[in-house]
Amino acid sequence: NLGLPGAGGRPREDITKLAKHIADNKLNIGANVACRTVVTDIEPVVEMTQAAGIPIEVCAFIGSSYIRQYAEDWTLERMLNNTRDALQFARDNNLQVMYVTEDTTRATPETLRALYTTAIEHGAIRACVCDTVGHATPHGVHSLIRFIREVVNETGVEGVKIDWHGHRDRDLDVANSIAAYEAGVDRIHAAALGIGERCGNTSMDLLLVNLKLIGAIENDLTLLPDYVGAVSEGCHVPIPRNYPVFGSDAFETATGVHAAAVIKAFRKKDNWLANRVYSGVPADEFGLAQKISVGPMSGKSNVIFWLEQNQISPTEELVTKIFDRAKKADRLLSDEELHEMAR
């Protein structure tokens, strides 16, 4: 998604530049833009498509829940008229449309049936189901997708795809997206590190990790750490230490019992085992590695292993010194502290 043309000015310039970049570099990336379901938002996309030389999908969105209708003073008839006018304009100008009902998860079945049916009759090739405020639970997602599939089938139009768009207000973004996948959606929306409005959107990186682990995809994901790192730096969004998989603590083990099992696996020279014996996520499949640290819950095996990994002879005197220091600490000892003690 390249942006919101309706914002005017610089956003329109940026969208065109990004679309041209995709075209000029022959990138295997489809482009789309978000537009309100009004003709004036969609009009600029005609020129952008011509300037970039590649198709740009229109994501035409409109609020669908009664709470949104009440806030906006919308009637269903007005919403349906907007849908007819906007999508007919897009069809007349050969623009592909994904029709997006905002707040789908809090809308009535009757409203959704009317909106999607009208949109599909006027050329929409995708129906996007939105959990705009992170309201849904996985069970609800299954039920909703089944219902939307029935609505799409009732139109008799073949080839219409279903998308899922989730938010993480209740931290159910990835779980709901997996539920949508299991319910048969054709495409799932996500954003790097889950960056987005309020608490954010579905986390792209964690969604990919989970899809890989349940066998839904077979992509090589060893460059994902570089991806999230670049986004974190570029968007000035720090990655929490305990962020799953990509946080600095994700594969760090310091507790004696845990670390001992990992160390025994390493001693067997079995990296596959070491990355799984105390981890539900195999670090090596995502370009990462286990890290053994030293702290107040550690055993001497942690100290010995850390020293060996850093090419330092684990003499009994040094191991005891570090071990005693760790037991008195109120946190993990840093690598810098351990190197200083060794020196």
C-alpha cells in the first residue's frame, strides 16, 4: 500500500514516486492505494497509474458498523449510492478495486450483505473484511469469513477474492490473521513491526514467522531480522527487548536449567537441537542464534560456556569469580562486564 491519494500534496507525489520505483526496477510487488469510497479520492489514481506505467489497485473503504454510521450521520442508502458512483467511476477507468468495509467486525449482517453485493455488482474484484478497532476474536473471525464467503457466492460473480485486515488493539492481530487464513481468505494485510494507527496493524514479521511454523508457507525468512531492523531505524520505532523472535531477549537464555539444556545440545554439536530444546521458535530458520548469558539464576555451566564462546580459558578461579559476582547481581551481566572481569 503506497498511501492515501485523498490527502493531496506530498502524499500524491510520494505514491507516484514509489509506483515508478516498482515499475523501473521491475520489482515483484503489487501496488495499491487507500481511497474513501468517493469519486474525488479515486480520480487521482487514474493519472498516477498512467504516470507510473503499472496497475495501481484502489482500496475503496467505507465505514460499515452502525456505530460509525451514527457518528457520521450516514444512511445505508447514501453509503450504497457512494459505492455505486465510486466503483462505476473506477470501472470506467479500468482501475481494479478492492472494496473495504471498515469496522466489519461490528457491522450487522444485513448492512454487510447490501454493501458487498452492490460493490461486487459494480466491479469490485476483492472484498476486504476489516477488524478496524481490533474487536474480533479468532472464533468470531472464522464465523465472519464464512458469512462473507456466502455473500460473495450469492452474487454469482466468479473470481472475487476475500482479504483480511486486522488491528492489534487487543493483541489478537496474529491469532486473528491465522484464523482468517484457516477460514480460507485469499490475502492477509500486515505491516512491519505492526506499525499503524493506535496499537497498530497485524505484525507482518510475526505473521510470516507463524505461517512458516504452521507449514502454510515455505519462504526463506532468514533476512527478516534485517527487514525489521531497517524499518525500526527508518520509522524511528524501537523494537522492545521482549518482542517475539526479533527482540534482543528473544533467544537469550540465562536461567541455569534452561541454559544447561541448550549448552548440552551445543556440546553435541547439534545446532538443530540447540535451537529447539528450549525454544518454540527455531532461531536458525529466521537468521538468528541462541545466546547464553550470565545472571543471578545462572549455573557455572553458563559461565564456562560464555567464556569458551569468547575464546577465554575457563579457569576455575575465573569461573568462580564471575559466578559469585553473578549471584549477587540484580540483573544479567553484560558482555562488557564479563570481558572486563576476564581481563
